[in-house]
Amino acid sequence: MRTERKLTRLDRVFARLDREPERPAHIDVPRMSRHRVVLFASTLAFYAAIVWAVVITSWLVRLDWQVMFFRPYQQWPEIHAFLDYYVVLGQRGPTAVMIAAWLGWRSWRQHTLRPLLTLGASLLLLNLTVGAAKISMGRLGPHYATSVGSNEMWLGGDIFPSGHTANAVVTWGILAYLASTPRARRWLSALSAVVSLGVGLTTVYLGTHWLSDVVLGWAAGLLILLALPWFEPLIARAESAIFDLRDAWRARRRGAAPVEVPVALSPLGSPADEQEPVVREPVAASRPPRAPGYLAPGPHLNRSERTPVTPLGSRRPPQSDRVTRGTTPARPLAGG
């Protein structure tokens, strides 16, 4: 009796690493639904409210100064070493490399460039929007504050909104955005929320950001994730263009050229006289001519007019009725 071997955990891991033969049909591309539009508009209004509260030096700025004077890194120094490493999860370089490696494997396995192109589009939007906000508002950080109680705006800084927090929201949230199943999307959404929340609070603990910087960073990253469905058609066109360029490059590398089919061997099976004549260059023009020594002397005869010749070294007896090649045999006279 034949029994199947039970797969171990390692066998299942290697089975997942195998490439699928074709692109899966169940890949869900998010659409800009009405629910998502409402969330985007609400987050945008929240973003504008945080900026306005800081500009007018409201209670939010006073809360920033209270947290700064509290100095969390002095209150809990025992976790300082761990948080120095944890905050790396919000740095753009290391996180982009890790996420790109994972999405690159997914792109190879699923025969699609959408995961990598979506990551590239989200990082580009992150750099443009967050970078423009940082430069335009120019807020100084807690370690460089000049006046107690002020909002420290337009003084040449670059910490509002928090880039670490926004980057954590985008790079880890893109995993949930590209998830293939609803269950994976829920788990990855919870994971990205915990990571981005922890990174933002870590920057407040270390004293590199105001609390309002972190809140605005969360909103900035969420705006990018909510706006990604608007860029899905552009991502699809970019993927199609890249695949077309790849196919053209492969064809040019192989040097494949269209071959003309002779008229007599037409695949349609029509007679040669009904086909249009195909003008072809003579083949002999590209080939060197044969030496005259290989040509048989004498006039060319049809097969029925040729006289059989006994090969050299043959065991057959010689025949007297054979004539020399190239001479005309004597014919009997009429009536003789």
C-alpha cells in the first residue's frame, strides 16, 4: 500500500518559493470607492487642522512644549538602547530596501511588476508631499528651539511633519495595500499600524520631534496610502510599457526577421500561377561561384537520355554497348 509522505514545515516553505507558472487571476487591485474617498477627505481635513493649530500657536503647541520639558528619555532610560534600534524601522533607506526585496520576490513569482511599481509610486509621492511640507513650513525641532512657547515655524527647520512617521506608515502599510487576501490585509494593516505608531512615539521619546510632528506624519502617510488607487491606471500603463520594451529588446537580441514563404510552398495551398509573383534576389549573388573543375564536361542531358556508366572499381563486367560520355551514339538508318 502506497502512502504519501507528510510535508514538513521546511518543505512547505520551499514550495512557497517556487515560481507560479502564470500570473494569478485572484490579484485584487483596489479601486477608489466612495468609502475611500470619504476617508481621504476626512484625513485631509485633519491634516489641515493640525497645520492650522500649530500656525496659530494653539493648545497643541503648548502640549508640545510640555512633553519636551518632560524629557521621556530621562524618565525611562532603560529602554533608550532598544528604541535607538527600533526607530530604524522608520528610516527610509533600510525600510525601502527590506520592503523592495520582499516585493521584488512577489513580482518575480507572480509575473507582474505592480508590487515594485506601486512601492516606487508611493515613495515618490512621499518624497514630494512630505518634503515640500517640510521645506515650506521650516519648523525647528525640540533640540533647536529658540523661544519657549513658540511654534518655531519658518525658521529653516525640516521636521514638520515627521518623515520617520510618514515613512513608517507608507512602507509598512504598502504591504497591507498589496495583500492578496482579506485576512492577510487585516493582519498586515494591524502590523503596520503598530510599527508606525511605535516609530512616531519613539521619535518623541528621543526628543527629535514634537508630538504635533508625529501626528501630522501619521496623517501624511495615510493620505498617500488612500490616494494610491488613483494612480493604479498609470501603474498599469507603466507595467505594460516596460513589458513591451522587454519583448522588443529580446526580439532585437535574437535577430528574428520575417522569412518570405515561396509561392510554390504557400501554406494556403493555392496554385503557383494564382499567387502574385514574389521578387526575390538571386541566391547565387551572395555565394561564391563553384570552380570549373567540378562541372561535368559536355552538354547537359536529361536523366532518360543519359547512358549508364559503371562506377570505378565495380565488380560488374564491362559492357560493350557503352559509349563515351559526351559523344552521340550511332543511330540505325531508316529502312536498313
